[in-house]
Amino acid sequence: MTQVRYEETQAVSALNRVRGMGFKWSLNPYQGCVHDCHYCFARRYHYFRDLSPDKDFSGIVFVKLNIPGLLRRELSRPSWGYETVALGTATDPYQPIEGKYRLTRQCLEVFCRKGSPVSLVSKATMMIRDQDLLAELTPRAGCTVCFSITTLDDDLWRRLEPGTPPPRKRLEVMERLVSAGVNAGVLLAPIIPGITDSNENLTEVVKVATEHGARFLESNVLNLKEGTKQHFMGFLEREYPRLARAYRSVYAGAFAPRYLREGLQTQIAQLKQLYGLGNRYAEQDVPKRPRQLELSIP
């Protein structure tokens, strides 16, 4: 087991401006992740730090100690437009060290006080700890919780996501959050060509997500940008050598060919229709106007 080094740091800002995505702001209390998912796009951020996207990504985790205070100041600015902030875009906000530092919970408390909407993505079951805050945020400010699931096959899960909680446990937590009134669902992502893209695998994820009360399901296909690509190709050479050559052709760039992406998205759309699942940003789930009043926290 890899020895993890946690480095406490001071962030310059809490909110990061995002372009070209379905959200405009992101927040990440940590950088690096012990979940060690081999396909994780966030490996590239360690690469940008001149760290290894292989062992350093899961072996060196940066902890942004001052991020709750920075967030409080940034959300208090008159210019803040109460736009949705995405948590979990560059690291899992509920990886195990959150149990010690509680930075994600402190940030959620700030969002509650300011009445500002959030969206979370995680593979962790620790999210159940913050059910009270998530349930308060959902109707009063807007909160969407996405549980990332790639497969329910135990062998594939252990190979692809060696440091994560079992996917069925994630779905159990999702079900409990939905029962508490949280707008929670599944992000079937990434779909990995040649590994998790079988009709059997995709159907099982959609079907079981429905059985656990998912309020929505969305998906995307694997992309391999600089840093992540080097690591994932090494993983293929070890675990799926017959696929490695094909990937060099299919992933000549960062993205799979358009025909492949569109084919998989059509397949997912058909499965969602079959099982009655909608999209994450259904109209009724989006706050109609900014919440100007500060909310109370028990």
C-alpha cells in the first residue's frame, strides 16, 4: 500500500473560474486523491505541478487549510451572483482525509449560511455524514449530488478504482440521501471503451441506479489529456495489453472519435428512457433566483 504524504497549504483563492463546462465555478479543498482511479482526469493537475501523475497523484495530497475562510469572504462580495459552484472537479472532496480536516463540511456550512447553490461529485460514502447540510441546501439554495459509478462488476471496480468504496455502497448512500430530500443521482463516468462500454455493464448501472432511487443519470466517455494519458496507457499495458495498441489509434488526441462518443450517448439515452431516468439539471431543480438571506445551521 502506498504511503500517503499530506501537505498542508494556503490557497490564494477558494473559487476557480471555469470555462467550457456546464458550470462556471469550482472549488476543491484538496488536490491529489488516494482513490487512485487509473482514468482520473485530475492526474493532469499533478503533472502541471511537475509531479508524477502516477505515484505522486495518490501519494501526495495537498490540503488547503484556509479554504473555508476564503470561501466565506468570496461569497460575501456584492458581486457574487449566486451561481452554482461545483465541488469535486479536480479531486474527491470526500476522500478519507476529509474525516480529519472536515474542509468540505466547513465549505458546505458556508454555502448554507450564504444560501448559495452547489453541485458535488464523489465516489465516497462519507458524504452521508453531511446529510443534514445537503438536505438543507437542496430546497433552499439548490444542491445536486452526483455519485460517480463506472461499473458494478467487482473485478472491474478493483482494477479501475483500487482506493474507492464499493460502488453498491455508494448507491446505498445515494438512496439514503434521496430519501432525505437530497437531489442525488448517478454520473456514469467515464465510460471506458473496450472495458466498461458493454451493453451488459451499462444496463446494469442504469437499472440498479433506478432501483436505488436515483433522481437522474448522466454520463460521459473517457478522455485522456496530458498527464492522465501517460498513466492510463501504462495501466492498459499491464492490465489490458490487447487494448493498448487500439487505444493509441483511437485516442490519437485527448478524446475518443465522435462516432464512438455519439453512439454511447445514444445508448445511454435509450437506457434512461427505458428506466425512466432524467437529466441532472431538470428545470425544477435549478433555483429560480439567488438566495439573498443567510440560512441558519443547527
